[in-house]
Amino acid sequence: MTPQAATVVVDHAPVQDYPAPSELDDRCEKILLEQLRAGHPGAFEQLVASQASRLINLAYRLVGNRAEAEEIAQEGFLRLHRSLDGFRGDCSIASHLYRIVSRLAIDHLRREKLRRKLFFFRRQEDDVDPLEMAADMGASPRDNLQAKETGQRLLKALDRLSVRQRAVFVLRHQEGLPLKEIAAALKLEVGTVKAHLHRAVRSLRTELKDLQEDRS
Amino acid sequence: MKGMEVTHCHTEDLLLYYYGELVGQRRRELAEHLDACESCSKEWQRLQRILDGMTLPTIELGSVEIQRFAARVAERAQRPGRSKFWLWGGVLTASVVLALTLMARPPGIVPGQGTSLVADAAMVQDLDLLQNMELLEELDLLQGLEGQG
């Protein structure tokens, strides 16, 4: 054994926290599900209110437009509502919603790409509402501005990825979903998800090369 | 030089390592390698820096906005699902209209064939006329020969 191997190995990777997909715990979710199935007034609205922010943000990161993101999130909730009787509870409501919205966003992106190809349509890239992004109160104005610029550049760079690469990257990098979950949500093999993630990061590194150099 | 060969990390493995998707033995091996290999360690730092800096913008929704959105979605959910009903109703109506049209048509005429029959008849008439013309020409020729004879 070499002296190096005998030393304590440092795990360099940052600790990846997998965010709980829902703010609802199991018991609350069961009660809510029963209420939803019983048609309890206000139960659906309560569910929407508890998940809206998360799902609108998920859709926004996937499609890059707030109005479209709200439409997609709304459609996701409506689909859940329509399929409540058939919902077997194999996963949590929040995970189920995540899957619905991810697929809806992917379908939307595909249609959008096709539309752009057919009609040579380009989305206005400078139509970002500055009020859309809330400033981080802890950071300096300069940091905030830089973070926003980086965020917008990342959104544009994501636009150049394939639909699946974009979805895999956003779900893994931003939403923190494990690859297995992503594979289940997008109905892909885990190996395929890994390949999409790798290609997405490679393209993004090329697109954002100057940022990489600035930071080094 | 066999002992000098160094196998460097694949970027894909570094990526999985970053996202905590490498587990057990493979994770330990990679961590050991990063401790020992300067080239891979540099690449790892570069990758870490760029990925740490990739943060997508977030929409901050206020409680009023969320309540409004929830109320809108709940209101839409309460509306009767008429889209499918109208779709099936439309299909049924179209089928009934088509069936009635077919039933009301006089017997013996098959749609689509009528026009082709007319076209065929016209073509046969044209052929007949052509043949008659040829016969007339031949008759003229025979008369001419007779006259010479």
C-alpha cells in the first residue's frame, strides 16, 4: 500500500441535498388525498397553493418563460385533478405533479422548437421582466446583477440544448432530482439520462466558457 | 514504461461524482485518484467552479399571487369537462349526417363512379369517331382508286 493510499481520502464532492419533493408530510398528504377524492371544498385549492411556487419555478426553468410556465403548471394541476380517481399513490402527490409538469414542459418545448423551425420564429430574448427575478437580499447589488446576468445567459444557453438534455440538466442540477427519479419522470433508461446530462454539461461549458475563465 | 501509465478520470465520472451519483467503491476510488492526480484534480476544480456558478433564475411568488393562482386553477377544475363531450358530440353528429346523406341518395348511383363512367363513355365515343374517320378515309381512297381504274 502506498503512503498516499494509507492516508484518509477526502471526499471532494459537495454534499448533494435531495430536496423533499413536497412540503406535505405523509400523513397530511393522505388526509389531503382523501379530501380531494371526496370533493372537499377548498382541498384542491389548498394543494395548488402549497405546490404552485415549486411547480411554476420548475416549468419556468424548463421553458424559460413565465407566462408559459404558469400555463403549464396550471395544466399540470388540472390533469392531476382529472386523474384523481385513478391515482394509486405509488408516489407522493408532489412527485406525481413533478412528473406531469416535466412532461408537459417537454412537450411544450418540442412544439415550440418545431414552430420556430417551421416559421423561422425567434423568441424575443430581451423580453425579461426585471421584476420576475427577486433579488437576494443577502447579496450585494453587484452580486445580484451578476447572478441575474449569469442566470439569463444560462437560460439562453439551455435554449440551444436538445429538449431532453435541457430537461435532464434542469431536473438534476437545479431541482436536485436523483437520476433514477429523472429516468422515471421522463420514461428513459438511467444510462440515457447520464448521457444526456454529460452532453448538456459539455455544451453548457462551451457556451459559458468566459464565465469559467472569469472565475478561475 | 508500463508502470508509468496513468488512467485519468472520465469527465462523465467527475460529473456523477459532483452530483453524488457515484457510490461505494467507485466513489472511494475516484476520491483517492483525485488526491493523487494533479491533472484530474485541476479538471475537477474547473468542473466544480462552473457547475457551482450555474444557477438558474427563480420566480418569487408572493402569497397574494399564489392565492390568486390557486383560486384560478380551482375554479377551472370545477368547470365541467366539456371538451371531450363536444368532441364526441361532433363526431356523432358528423356520422349521423353522413349516414343520412348516403341513405337519402337514389339507388344505383355509386358516388365517385358516376363521373368516371361519363368520362369513360366520352372516351369510347371519341374512339368510335376516330375509327369512323379512318373508315371514311379508307373509303375515299378506295373511291379514288376506282376512279383511276
